Amino acid sequence: MENRSLVTIAEHSREKIMYLIEMAKEFEKHTNRKLLNGKVIATLFFEPSTRTRLSFETAANRLGARVIGFTDPKATSSSKGETLKDTIMMVSNYADAIVMRHYLEGAARYASEVSPVPILNAGDGANQHPSQTMLDLYSIYKTQGTLDNLNIYLVGDLKYGRTVHSLLMAMRHFNPTFHFIAPEELKMPEVYKLYCEKHGIRYVEHTDFNEDTIAGADILYMTRVQRERFTDLMEYERVKDMYLLKLNMLGKAKDNMKILHPLPRVNEIEYSIDNDPHAYYFEQAHNGLFARQALICDALGITLDQVREDKTIID
């Protein structure tokens, strides 16, 4: 049987990404359907989440599926020593697909190898976050009208930020130019810079963050410095407030520039920017619903043609 799990966006071709964007567009036109009537989606969150979990659960519910799962592993048998494999095998008895977030890098890959049902990676440590990347790609496409030849500026925690790692890998098909803006302690890891070089992706590194540095951006992708990823809290305190986007820094911004953020934000973007036309992070989060509906359906073998011909739309 074909493994339809979503572990990393790096496994998707340009054609598959554009296919999923087209499917997300269909779900944005008509969100409420009964395409998944009778299906069960399990959400297993071994690590805290608000947006990703609620977005996946809403996506499943609006497609007519039932949702089971947990948000606190302390309340499950994993607290008694049950292995991840046993948890996955047990839950797969009850669900048609499993959405999983885990604190260990590689956990999603392992789960996909042992599970008889599709696994959708909702984040594994500092590694990958492919469903976030899909909604990011959809947001970029909606705001720019294309994914090709864009200047994408990644700001903040580029060392532990799994969202920027996934986005970088997905954009390899679209001839981007990346600008990595981070302090030395949080700069883009060498493995991802080598990935850029291997795939012919242009990139420039900066430590300065000011009006002039970001003037050429089509997409300004802000990230939170993630306290939970640090083992040295002194290091966290030293870098947590280094890059704050202020309203007066947007004076030279391109008209088409949009500010994205995977959220939650802490102190990376001034609240005064929320009403600025460049701000797009709340709409970005909303786009997650349509992108995740597309990913769930794709994992369950539902095609774009089936979505377009769907007669179960609820207006």
C-alpha cells in the first residue's frame, strides 16, 4: 500500500505543491463539506500547541470527520513508559489518519514507518513543520500571485525554527533569494546552508535588522525565539529581544511586501503593525484551515477532481 504520510515538505515536487495549493483554493471557496463523513482523525500532541492543533481539528470537523486524541501526554500511557511505536499502533486501530506533534526530531519519520495509517507531521522538535509550510506557501501565493523569483527574508530564530527550515526546503522549486537575519547564536545551521548550495538557492546572511536591511523583501518572515528549545537559559535571555519589528522600520518596504509569522508572537512585532497593510500573520493563520483540509484529504487519497466534483458542500 502507498504510504501517504506527510513527514517533510522536501519530499513534494513543484507540481505536488501547486496541486495542494489548488486544493486549498477549493476549500477556501467552500469550507464546510461532508467529504470525510465516517472518517476518524486522531490528533496526538506530545508537545503544546494551540494554532496547529485547533486548525487541524477544525479542518477535520468542517470536512465531516470525527476527531479523537490528546493534548497532554501525561494523561496517556506514554507516561507509564509505553513506546511511541505502541502508541501509534494502538491509535491506528481507531483512526484513519494520525496528526502528530512530538518533541523529538525524527519522531514523525519513525511513526510513518511503523503506522498502517497516514501520519501527518505537525512538528517534530526543531526539525520540520510541513503543514505550517503548506499554509505559508498558500499565503505567499495568495499575496504575491506567484511563488517564483521572490525575495524572502527570514528573521530571528533560524537555528531552532522548524518553520523556516521547512519553508527553505519547499521553496527550492521556485528560484527564491533568501536573506537570513539572525544573531550569531541563532543563525541558520550549516546543514541548511549546504542544502541551499546543493540546490542552487541563493542566500545572504545579515546580523543587522533595520529599515534598509529589509527594504528589498517581498516576504518578511518573523519568528519567535523559542525558550523551550534552549538548554542554556542565559543564552536565551541574551538573544530573546534582539530583533523587534517596529512600525517605523516599514518606511522603505515594497508595496507588495507582507509580514508573516507562524505565531505565537511574544515580542517580535510591535502591536502597532497589526493594522498596517503589510501585516498578514492573522490571515496567514486563517489560511491554515484550508491548507490542512487539503493535506488531510490528500493523505486519505481524495483527489483534487473529487473535491471539485464534491456534492456534499454545506453552504
